Amino acid sequence: MSLETWLAFFAACWVISLSPGAGAIASMSCGLQYGFWRGYWNALGLQLGLALQIAIIAAGVGAVLAASSTAFYAIKWFGVAYLVYLAVKQWRALPTDLNDDAAIRPIGKPLALIFRGFLVNVSNPKALVFMLAVLPQFVDPHAPLISQYLTLGVTMIGVDLIVMAGYTGLAAKVLRLLRTPKQQRRMNRTFAGLFLGAAGFLATLHRATT
């Protein structure tokens, strides 16, 4: 892979990662609830889902899944259901009294947060189809494919880790301003609405016809 090709892909990764989506919403939600260091486990889960999607494309399975209407809609509706579940969970999240400096934030289990992020990314079939259309454009079919997909995967995951750290950290900073239970409930319900919006958007997606 030439340096020019990699730089073009590197720039594209920033645009893709910075675009608001379910992953960004999940990262901000975890930052708001658990703070940066605990909430960042969610971002690691997002990257596991992203890595699996890249591996599927590299293995050639992505083209098969993209062509399968049954597989596309099965993954799609699972993703919709999971985002609605996250919305309900966020809506019902209990506020923490932060007027006391010794107040402790809710403790999220790392494995649970990793799994949460993994499901958010892996249950979006449109992301798989999108990457199936984008990644091959940066791959030289006459050069070893595994090393190229590894380079693309490491680049995309590295950029996304930085971006999700920004989203998580931003939400964690906002938490310090939410001193009352009423303010926290308002913010929780805002994120619940964002999750529902993401679910609604995913529900409207249809498999592209060839």
C-alpha cells in the first residue's frame, strides 16, 4: 500500500468516525453514566465489533452477507431492538446525588460495557455494507491482501479509539455540571431519545438493490 493511499484512507477514517452515529451515542452515554475511565470500556467493545466486520470483509464473507436479504434484515432488526433496549435502560437510569464530593458514580462491569459496545457496532448491517463498498477501494488486488487489510483495520480502529475517547471524555466532563437529580434525569432522557432516534433511523434502512 502506497503512502498516498494510506493517507487518503486515514483522512476518510476521521470523517467516518466523527460522523454522529450509534457508536458515538453509546460512548457519550457511558461517559455520562460511568465517567471516562470506566465508560471507555464501551469504546473497546465498539472496536471489537469493528474488527469483526473488517475480518468478515477480508474473508470475503461480507459480499455474501450484503447480498442476502434475510441476513441483512435479521441483523438490522436485532440492532433496532438492542438500541431500543438501551433507550429504555437509559431512560430508567437512576440519578446520582453529586452535591456530595464523595459521591460515587455507578460502577459498570468492564465485560458488560465491552459487550454492550460490541453489540452496538456488530448489529449494524449498513456499516458492514458501507465498509464493503469503501475498503476495497484502498486495496491493491495484486499485492498481499492480509497485510493490507491489517493496515486498514489498525488505522480505522486507532482513529475510532481516539474519536470515541473524545466523545466519552466530553460526556464525562458534562457530568460534573449535572449537580442535581433533575438535571441528570433530563440528560438521561435526552440520550434515551437519541438511542430511539438511532433505532428509528436503522429501522428505515433497506438493503441496496443491485
